[in-house]
Amino acid sequence: MAAQEARYNPMSYHNGSVWPHDNALIGAGLARSGLKNEAAKVVTALFDASLFFELHRLPELFCGFARRAGEGPTLYPVACAPQAWAAGAAFLLLQACLGLRVLGFERKLMFSGPVLPEFLEQVTIRNLRIGEACVDLSITRNKEDVRIDVLRKQGDVKIVVVE
């Protein structure tokens, strides 16, 4: 709920709190609509929030107060932490920003217009399985694009990058 709405309450469970998994779905929708840089902003915001949580684990939800310089998010008093769907949020957002699709029946791994947020220069993915095949990848953000290097490829899998 937007802060301008009459019922907005930053400490309300559903009327102003921040849910990492909901934000991941929003980011995935932005990326799917071609707004990958906006999706990367969602990644950045959740990463920034995670820096203030124990072991950097995103909780189920946190209070929706505006950012305050030098301060972390306000914890929701009874939020579950860790929470599986909050932990999965980071992976969905990364997949969305990379335009990563696994086409298992075709034995194909596709990247479409990959983007990494500004704070993240490199990601290494190890033991990504596609059927019986397995790959290790290094994904590096350059000034103008993202480079994907195959570190190891075992088995029958095709890796396709579409700009």
C-alpha cells in the first residue's frame, strides 16, 4: 500500500510493511516487461536492507518506514526469520535481472539481456544442473554490458546469450 493512502501504516502486517518475496515478484514483473534496470533497483534495495539483518537473512517482512540515513529497517516484531520465501526472493530477482531461463527439454540455458545491479560486479554460479548436464558460470558486469563465461560444462547443454 502506498504511503499516501489513508490506511497506510508502516507497522501494519498488510497495510505498509515490506515483504521481500512480494518485491521479488514485482522485480520479476519489471524485468519481464523490459525494465531490467528498475528490477536491479529492487535487488539493490533488498540487498541494502539485508545488510542490517542477522546473517544478512531477509525476514518474512519488515516495517515500511522511509529510509533513514545510516539506519537499518525497523524489524517487524513477530516476523519469521529466516523465512524460505524471503530467502528465495534473492534468487528470483537474480534470475529476472539476468533474463535466465532453463529450457530443460531442449537442454538449453538462455540469458536474455542480462543486467547486474551497480553494487554487484560479479556472480559465480556453480553446479547449475540442466537434466544430466552441469555448468559453472562467471557473470561479470562491465561498463556497458554483462559478460557470461562458461567455467565448466559437463554433459549436453547449450548456453545461449541474447542481447
